[in-house]
Amino acid sequence: MTRSHLVKITGILFIALVVLLNIPYMLLIQNFEYDDILREPVDYVLQRFQAGGAGLIATWFTFGFAALLFIPASTLLHKIIAQDDMPYLATATLIGALSGILQSVGLMRWVFVVPVLANLYTSSTATTATREAVSVVYQAVHQYGGVVIGEYLGQTLLVFWTMGVGIAMLHSPLFKSWVAYFGLMTVPLLLLGQSELFATVIPGFPVLQATPIGFVLWEVWLLIVGISLLRVPQHRVV
């Protein structure tokens, strides 16, 4: 495979990543009130989840699987922009792969854990004690699998990947400098958005609603990266 083909494949993969992340995300907004539903009582969440049936589980699976596509995407990007004076890029790429895994693990709780809890909670034979126990388990799984693994660890590693790749792009002939700066611009927004996670355990912790804006801009950046790679002039593919 020539370097030119590798550049094009990487661009296609980044565009596909954005599309495959947003299709299930939009379906979850439409069919599951995501992500506002995360702030609803456990009873409401599990009842709505059970009503969603197999289709909702399939949507969550697609969402979680799409996060894994970040692994080959970040690996191929490393291959086409790595230079001898970028020792940090290998670390950033490893961090990016770990981020994809952690975010996928966090999302997959909706595929392999929450359905079991929803079945127990909504069963016609469930007692009050059973529902209370399920409620506690759900909150623990959501806090650990979602907040700790998927959001805090996964997104924090994503920030470091974005920083490493953004800096590397400034020295790559494949990208114009504004593309790198666009990605780096999302970093402070993603970091500030972490305040929402601490607010789940520290009452009164100041919350800065920066994550939604940060992630929208970050995904726009991924799309720009993909398009840039498809449109890069042949003489710059060295």
C-alpha cells in the first residue's frame, strides 16, 4: 500500500468514525431522551430502558462499538504524521487507543449490565426490596462504569491525545496550521467540562457546562481532519 493510499484511508476512517458515533447518538436522543435521562430518577430510567427493548440495546451496542474505531483511526494517523523528532507521538497514540477502549467499556454497560437490572426492576414479581437493591446497583454501575471509566478516564486520556496529535500536526506537511489549532482549542473546553463529574460527588461544586460545546467542536475537528486528508495535495504526501 502506498503512502498516498494510507493517507486517504485514514481520512475516510475519521469521517466514518464521526458518522458512526453520531447516528446512534441521535437515535438515543430521539428514543431514550439521552443524555438528559441520566439526571432522572432510577425508576424512570429503567422503565424507559425496558420499554426500548432490543432496538435500544442494539443502538447502545453500535454506539459503544463505534468508540472502538478510534483505535485504528488514531493508529493510522500516527503512521502518516510521525517524524523522528516526535517521540511524544507514540505515547499520545497509545493514550488515544486506551481512551477508545475505556469509553467503549463505559458505554457497553448499557448493553450487558443495564438490561439485566431493568429486567429485575420491572419484573411483575419484583418486591420493594428487590427494586431498592437494583437501584443501588444501578447507581454504583453508572457512577463507576460511566463517570469514572468512560467519562473521567476515557475523556481525560482523549484530551492528552488531542494535545499530542495537535502539536504533531503543526509539524506535518499534511495539515494546515489552523487545523491543529482548531483541535487544540477544544482541550480547555473538555477539561473545564470535567467539573460536571466532580459535582456528582461534591455538593455545591461549581459546574461549567463546557463538555457539550467541547465535544461538538472536537467532532467537527475530527471531520475536518478526515476531509483534509482526502484533499491533501499529492506533492505534500511525502
